[in-house]
Amino acid sequence: MTLKRKSTFYVFYILIPIVLLSFLNVLTFALPVSSGERASYAVTVFLSLAVFLTIVASEIPKNANTIISVYITAMIALSTATVMTSLLESRLAFRDKYAHSIGSGYMTLYRLARICQCKDDGDSRKGDGDSRLAIELGWEDVVAALDYFFFFVLTFLATAVLFFYCDQRVKCVMQFKSNNHGKRH
């Protein structure tokens, strides 16, 4: 007699919703800062992941050290970083560029985002481009550059964590199969 566990329950009711929630987390940076809903959206996704972790914790054995729990914890950490970044960007977006001058680091970040987006700054390469850029550049532009980078960085991190999870899962399944195959013979 052999026992076989059906994994479709865990895939459809735990794994797929977790992956979808993690991609919703990344979409925080697609919302405009001026809408005022970005922080509440990020907190909502964070709370959804936290609630989902409690649901998953009640479904898995207490002594099991599952990869799903590690994945959800990593996504909650990423969601916490998203909430903090969203709040920081909201604060930056409403700064007055005349009262709070834009530093050279922010200008460099803005230029790098423009280069990555294949957008040209026009006359900024001629002569006194830095001073012209400093005058024309507003905090909204800096936040847009930050959004661009955080969107792709978080997409990369979420994908990397997901692939790491899948890789670990495949290794566990292969090890389990090789251990059981050796016991049968």
C-alpha cells in the first residue's frame, strides 16, 4: 500500500494566491503618488499577506519547516519595504523644490532613469546642463524616477524569490523521490 499526497489543494489555494499577492505588491509603484491611494494600497497588500500567513499557518503541521512559510515571510518583508518606500516617496513628492533643493544624488538617479527609459534630456548635454536640470527638475520627477527603479527592482526580487522557492521545492521533491526509490529495492 502506498500513500500519495495530492498537491493540487496547496497549489490552487495557497501557492497561486501568494504569487498573485506578491505581484500586486509590485504594482504599488504603478500608482501615481498624487492620487493619495498608494500608501493605503501598499498597507492593504501587506495586511492581505499577513492574514494569508495566518491562514497558511493553520493549514500546515506545526512542526513542519515549510518553504511556503519562508516564501510568505519573505514577501511580507518585501511588502514592509514597499510600505516604507511608498510613505517616503509620498513625503518627497510634496516637497517644494525651492525650499528643499534637490541634491546631486537625486539628480543622478533621475538622469539614470531617463537613460534606462531611453529618453533624452535635450540640451542638458550642452554647457550648463546641470544648473538647467536643477532648475527644471521637481520632486515629482525624482519620485517618478524612484518609482521606475523600485518597480523593476521589486519585480526582480519577487521573481528571484519565487524562482528560489520553486528551485528548493524541486530539490525537496527529487530528494524525497530518491529516498523512497532506494527503500523499495
